[in-house]
Amino acid sequence: MEKFKVDLTVIGRFHAFNLAKSLQNDGLLNKLFTTLPRFRANDFEIKSEKVVTCWWCEVLVRILRKLKLLQNDPTRMYWYHSCYMRALEKYVKNSDADIFIGFAGVSLSSLRIAKTKGMITILERGSSHRAFQQNILKEEYEEQDIRSNIDFSSDEEIFVREMAEYDEADYISIPSNFVKRTFLEQNFDESKLIINPYGVNLTEFKQLPKKDDVFRIIFTGAGSLRKGYHYLLQAFYELDLTNCELWHIGTLNKQEMEPFLKKYKLEKWILKGHINQSELYKYYSQGSVFILPSIEEGFAMVQFQAMACGLPLICTTNTGGEDLISQDGEEGFVIPIRDVEILKKKILYLYNNQETCKKMGQRAKKKIESGYSWDDYGARYIENLEKIWKLNGN
């Protein structure tokens, strides 16, 4: 098959650098366009000549974050987006690639330019359909009677832009069957969807021996309404199990979670704070089960990480995690969103059957090792690109 050239463009890094490495190794990467400096790509063994950077956009947003201006005025994030989009447009106009890949929300004008140049266009959408995402989050804030720190009105510009991107792109790459369902609910053309689950660095995430007999629940990420963290706090509080801890690795949205922390006074809740990714495996390895009760996300990568370290998974239907579980009770459990009683039931089952819990964790580890490395992700992506290339008459 004739080789094609791929432009991979991303604001920041996300999983694009992992994909860029696979494309480069297969001789398909034309350029990686990013806001990060070239030396960051060295960590992924991406050749510097393959990287085009608009680093000044990243400097802008970091200054805004340091001055805490983004928190007070979300519209300033559009400066960052606009800076990136203008630089990307200029690059695409002069590119000789055959396939353009851009991330949702910041790729509309470049998608259009790429199409006028005859490129096949692919949009990366890591979360659920934007309309579903916005509606379910709004619903959760109203249900909990908590003032949202998301300005849904100022978000309208990105919403409109992303809806146009969905129409303009030839294909949309999504990470899970959950995300697929949200697109189909919006009457989206199924033939335009490419499902490819993410991966994990198996040399970085490995299991160590557990040092004690404490039944330990691990949660990783931002404690927020979107993550369903309040439901986990409630379940943990109401169960009140002996010799049991809840470790939260990550940050806490104090504005959203303060009412729940006051309501559920937790003695065995331990906030570990931010941990460098290179150290996370040490914390996962001291856990018994990983729980992600999110209201909405595309396919949380922390699920791959925890399972690679030997933890069974309890996740909601809206995390993508169901794609990692062969059947209920094999590598973990899939539960409905917002259902505290079922969450308590699953935690209690694992607590009362800890040998079974360990066996489930080993099956979870084996599942990840058998097809969910970043190399596996890249190989699947390239296979999809080759199919698309053929379908378009090449």
C-alpha cells in the first residue's frame, strides 16, 4: 500500500504524543503540531524535525493560570484557543499531508482548510457528545443545588464551533462505546465514528506487593460533581467499614465538594493530593479496588492505570470502563450513575470476599496487558487509517 502522510495536531499533549510515536515508527507522521515546546516530544522519542510548535500559546495560558485570571473569567481561555487556532491555520495552509487529525473544539477552521487541500479529516473527541455532556452536567448541578463553576452561557461559542466540527470532519475518533451511544442519541451518522480505546504505559504502571491488610478504595482525579465524587463519599460514609480507607489521589473542587465533606464526616478519608504520574503505581499497588463513579467522561485513563496495577474496577456506565470488563464480576463491576445503593452493594461484596477481590484484580491486570498498551492503541489507529485510506480510493 502506498504510504500516506499524517498531520497530528493538538493543543497541549493529551494522548496525541503516544499516537505520534506510533505514526512516526510506521513512517506515517508528517508533523506533530502542538503548543508544547519541542523538547517535550523527546520524552516520547519523537524526532524534533517532526514537531511544529506554537509554544507562545502555551506561555500565554500558563501566565493566565499563574495569575489566576482563567478562574475569574473563563472567556480568557478563548485567547488561548484563538492563539492556537490562528497558528494552526497558518501551518495547515502550507502542509502537504494526506490526512489531518485535530482535536475537538479547536480545529474547525483548520478542518475546512485541510478539506480544500484534499486531505482526509479526522476529529478527536475524547468525551461524550458535546450536547450530551453539557446537558447531563447542567442536570447534575441543578439536582445537587450547587452553583456551577462552569459558565454554560460563555461556553456557547465552543459548543457551536464543535457542532460544526462534527459536521465538517470526515470521521470522528472516539474512545468508547459509551461515547458512541451519546453520538447515536444525537442521530449522528454511525459510519463516521471510529472507536479506539486508549492505552497505558505498561512499563510505568506495574503492581508492587501490598504492604498491609487494610481494605483500601482508590479514587484518582479531581473530586467534583462530574466525577460523581459526592456519591462515593456518601457510600463510604454510610458503609462505615472497619479496617477500610478511601484514598483520593488528585485535587478537590472545594466549591462543589464542601457541602458533602461537611455532611459526610469521614475519619478514614485520606486526601493524597497531586502525585507525579511516575509514582502513581506505588499508590495503586496499596489499594484493594479502584472506583470511578463519574457522571460523564469519554474513557478515563486512570481506569487503565489502576487495572494494570492489579486493582478490580467499579465504574459507572458513563466512564467507558464497561469496555474493559468482560462480564460483571470478572474484572470488576459496571453500575448506573448516581446509584449509591448499588455502589455500596459492590463495595461490600469485595470487602466481604477479599480473596475474590484479589483474583478479580489479577484478571483486570491480565486484561490490560493483553491489548491496552499505547503501542496497541497506535496499532489500532494505524489499522483504521489504512482502512480509511482504501475507502477513499487510494
